[in-house]
Amino acid sequence: MKSHSTRGEQIFRKTHHSYVDVIAPVIRHHHESMDGSGYPDGLKGEDIPFLSRILLVVDAYDAMAASRPYHQGKQHDEIMSIINAESEKKFDPYVLTEFMNVIEHSPSRVN
């Protein structure tokens, strides 16, 4: 499971997309945590690409909202409670604040 970010980066690099050098690191680092406990490289704080910090929050919300074979989708309030509990450890506080402003009025928000 933890290899999907590096595999995703490798797959995307093979596309030779014109923005490969911008997008590939975003894919690689979207599971890094603000406190350095994430993967694959244990990046910390501002060393994590900004777009990866955004993707981490969005991906976490979606992963908890969607029903999967191994868990039922969660409600919005429960998701936000979980995300907020990990705010400065895992998530960039600035990105999280902006996400909370957007998700409140988004059609992608779960009930």
C-alpha cells in the first residue's frame, strides 16, 4: 500500500507529460506528513511540495467519505473531526483551513 505514491510517480513519469517535473513530485509526496512521519521520504513541513499538502487533505477526505470494501463511508462531521485531530501533525494548518472553507459549500461535501 505504501508503495503506491512512488509507483504512481514512476507511472506518471513514463507519460512524458509536458508538466511531468511539476506533477510527478506532487504524486510522490502526497502522503508526507507535516511532522515528518509520512512516506515515502519522511519530508517535513515546508519541504513537502505545496500541491502535495493540498492533495493529502483532499485525498484523506475522499478516502473517508467513500465506501470501500473494508469500510463504510463516514459522514462529513466525523471526517472533519478526524482530520482536525491530526491538523498540525499530519496536515498543513493553512491548507486545512482553506479546505474547510471550500468543502462547506462544495457539491463534493458528504452529509
